[in-house]
Amino acid sequence: MRVTSWVRTHHSGPNQARPVTPDAAARIIKNAEKPALIIGARITDKDSAPLERAIRLATAVDMPIVATAHSGKFLAERGFKNYVEMGVVEITNVATDEEWEGIEGYGRPDLVIVLGAHLDLMNATFQSLKNFSDILTLNISRYFMVNATYSFPNLDDEIWMESLDALLKRLEER
């Protein structure tokens, strides 16, 4: 499957993300020892559906959420406690530091999953982690991000929600 970036100027270098299906994304997440989910300001652009799915994902896999921008307040309103608040640039910079001890005792993640951040910030995060760390990245937002290790292809809202639901179903099966 050939997929192009939503923003054509985001291409950098010869390595491009591998497009993944929900089943493949579930396998990637299950194989990670210390996954972490980064959510951004766009998590509640239209409704709370992506936020609810982020909470279900973090709960299903028992991973922390890094809440960037103002997204932490939405987690607090829902009583979700397994999160830390950091800026996108801050989490990206510390994640590239091999001596960083990780998210509040959880440890340095080996897989960073991103959902609901602005496209340019997501691209910069994926590009930095691709070039300056050994951390794998997975984009489960609705736009293909060429600098991630793995990414959902470009999807319309309905198919994106169906893809997130299929991913969650696979992870919650255990």
C-alpha cells in the first residue's frame, strides 16, 4: 500500500512510515514493553470520542498518557489519573536522551503512540525520535505521518473512529 503524507513538505530522508491496519497496530502495541501515549490539543476538536478512546487504550495496555497542551484538563475531568503533563517539545527532547529515567517511575518508553496533536508538532516529534533515538513511534491519528515508524493511513473521520475501535477491540481481548 502506497500512502503519502497529508502535508507533502513533511518528508525528510529515505525512511518513510509503514502504513498499518488496526490489527498490525495492536500487535505493535502488545509487543512493546513500555509503551506511552502522547495526546495533544486536537484530542477534543469536534467531540470527546478520540479522548474516550485514548483513555480506553491507556487502560487496556496499562500505559501512561503524556498530556500536552490543555489536554490534561479533559483527563482530570473524567477522573483518569495515570497521566503526566508535559509540552510536546519537552517530551520529545527528554525521550531522545538515553539517560532519561522515564515518565514518573514508569521508565523510558520503547514505543511512543501519538493521538490528537497538531500535524506540524507530530511531524517534528516523529522526525526527532526517528533521527535521534531508538524509540519506535506509532501514529494513530487520522492523517498519515511520514516520519513515524508506523502510521494509520489518511482516513476520514468515520473510518478513523472505526479503526480506533478495531484497535481497542484487539487490545481488550486478552
